[in-house]
Amino acid sequence: MKLLSDILYKAGITQVSGTTNMAISEICFDSREVKKGTLFIAIAGTQTDGHQFIDKAVDTGAIAIVCEHLPKQLQEGITYVEVANSAAALGHIASNYYDNPSSKLQLVGITGTNGKTTVATILYELFKQLGHQVGLLSTVVNKIHLKEVPATHTTPDSLQLNRLLSEMVAANCRYCFMEVSSHAIAQNRIAGLDFAGGVFTNISRDHLDFHSTFDDYIIAKKVFFDGLGSDAFVLTNKDDKQGMVMLQNTAAQKKTFSLRTMADFHCKVVENQFSGLLLNIGNNEVWTKLLGAFNAYNILIAYATANLLGMDEMQVLTILSNLDPVEGRFDCMQGGGITGIVDYAHTPDAILNVLSTINEMRTGNEKVITVIGCGGDRDKGKRPEMARIACEKSDKVIITSDNPRSEEPEAIIKDMKVGVDPAHNAKVLVIIDRAEAIKTACALAEKKDIILVAGKGHEKYQEIKGEKLPFDDKELLIAACKMINSNQ
């Protein structure tokens, strides 16, 4: 229970009707979850407007309402608080309600198109092995030190975020590493959080179904860094065209990393093999089990972040050299002479990075067979581009379903095929059923060939017409290769 007056700090109040000297038992922004003694926050979302449900919330027990415009009829005994932005107010109110947990942790946010999950997970594992109690907020899973909490979004809503951070504080966590999505920034889900640092990995075309233009997407990322305080740090990718843009207008301490040019933190790839990477970081050679040049960036970011948080350099490098790859991120397996790779790559840039890495590591005598699809209800403009890149960088391409969601798979595949150059038609197969596509890739593969199954990575489901059906790329790939091998 908290006094309403105490949790409205920094909420951006424009006017109040009623008393704020009342005890609030809980907060919610979904009218279906309202109970007696609740503060209901009306948010204008992408699907529905919470202002339409204010009366319903009051009828089911809400005693106070936060909204952007007051209802025409105010009910007696109910307190109404008008704010400039309800979503931002929710962030501050949630933070106040849970006693500002982010200020009691060293909270580091990682944003960018690619690499967020890998970097956050590497940092979590690194700090855990350094002996710290640590939290993780990621696309794959949320962790309160050793306790796992299922993840439903890349970045949870403000209430869930602060609840999880509060649990981390109660569990004596000192650090938390958090993926920060562009959606979360634009929707003010991180409002009210106190970040010790922010990391920019890279940016390329993604989420244009939400942001409309690439410039809007860049601006959304930049807003995160603009909001950091002078006691925080910003670590940015100097090799990315937008990397230095992220440093404009931030009060935070500015640091850079690079593989290509002089920077505060620099790394050189010495060897790049299917068995791992040999890197030179800070004039120290480090062997890592992670694969691919793009993972050199992820390792470098983890090293630099740990350095900025005051960790011992040699301890950090020793632990990084022993870390296992992150599930679904260039997740490599071998059987019957075939190399299988499962990767979450679902953007043109990510597909290009993964296939370029595979082609750098191959000897040239093996085929690269790529199984690829595109998600439904998402940016349609990237579909032909992803198919084009797959065809240019692979010897055989099987176009299939990803998560079609509410769309018809045939329509998504038709969009993808627009990007296939007629010269590449002979190397392309269309198999709508994803499981059959993976089995076919294994049947086509010979010894030493490389199969890439792209797009879903760690996901254990396929989303079709509102249902999440059990589906695991890695499990299917291993089973299909075993079946082919046993029949040979």
C-alpha cells in the first residue's frame, strides 16, 4: 500500500480533482485487472484507448484515475489526476510504487537492431561468474540471479519492469543488464528508470511497421541516450554510421568501441573458425567459443561495459574465453559431417552478417543451404531484401514460413520472391511448411555442407492465426540430420 500523493512524483500532473491522501493497493492499466483500491492509468495504446474504460475501472473498484484528459462526468469520491502523458506517468508512478528499484542497482540498457540479446546474456553470465548477484531482462528470459521468469516482450511494460527490478533488489542483485527495444523507448516503458549506462550495438532496417520511417527508428533509439544523466555512461559503435549520432545531446560520459578504427575500446579478429574466434583485445589474445566476426563486437561490448563498471580486466577476459554461445544466436551443431546453424536473424542486416560470416569461415568446397522466412504483421519492405541477400550469399535457398501470425504464408512468400533475381531462380525452393523445409535442407545436404535455419532462433513456437504452436528449429534440425544420416 502506498499513498497516492507519494507515488505521483514526476508524473507530469496538469490538474487534480479529488484528494491524493488515499492508500493505493495496486496499479494497473488494464481495466480487466482492476480490483478494489486500485489506481487505474488510462493509456492510449496502439489497439485500444484506456480512456474508454475509465468508468468500467471505477465500477470494478478503482479509487483513483490517471489520464490525459478528464472524463466529462466525474464520479463522486473518485480522484482524477490529469497528466501530460499517461504512458510516461505510468513509468514514474510504477518506479515510485516499488521504491525506485533501478536507483539501487547498476542498470545497463542495451539497444540496437542486432546483438541486444547476446550482449545482455553475455554480461549476465560474465558478472555472475565474477561473483556478483545479477539480473537479466531479455527477449529470451528474465532472470533474478538464478531464478528464471518467462519473457513475453523484449522490454516488459513499466509495471512489470519495476516489479522485476524490485525483486532483484530484494535478492541483493547489484547489477542488471537489460535489452531496451525501440518500441519500449517510443512507448515510454523505460520512463522513470535510473540507468548507470547505455550501449548502442548497431542499427539497420527493422520495425518499420511501427516506426514508419528509418529516421523515426533512429530517433527512437537516440531518445534513450538523450535521457541518460551525467553520472551514466554511453558506449557506442564507432563502426556504425549512426554510432556517433547517439552521442549527440547526451549528458552521459561518452565512450566508443570499434573493430575498424581507433576507439576507446578496440578489438581485432585474429582467427575466425567454426571452432571459435581468436581475438586481440587490449593487446591480449583471447580465444572464445562464440562464432563469427559479429560476435567479436558482442565480446568487445561486454569487455568494455565490464571495464566501465570497474571490473578487473584479466578476470573479465578469462571468463569471456570460457563462455558458451547464446541459444539461437549463431547456434552451431555438427552431425554426420554436416554443420547446422540456427540463428535469430530476422532483418536484412542480420541475414547479411550471418551469411557473410559463414562464407568467411567456409573452405569453398561445401554448399551453403539457407532456410528462411519472414514474420507476418511486420515490416513488409524487408521481405524482398532478405530473400535477395539469402540468394546472393547461399548455394541453395528454401523459402518457407516464419511466424505468419494473422497473414497467409503464401502472401508473405510472394513478397519475398520479389527480391529473387531471375538468375537465382534455379537455386530457390518454396516449401511453406517450415518443418518440411528443414527436413528437405537436410536431405539435400552432403558431407561438409552448411545448413542455416534463420529467423526464429531461440523461439520454441510458431505463431499462426493467434496460436503459438510448439516449434523448435534446433530440435527439428538435429532430428532431421540424424534421420538422414541413419538412412545413408
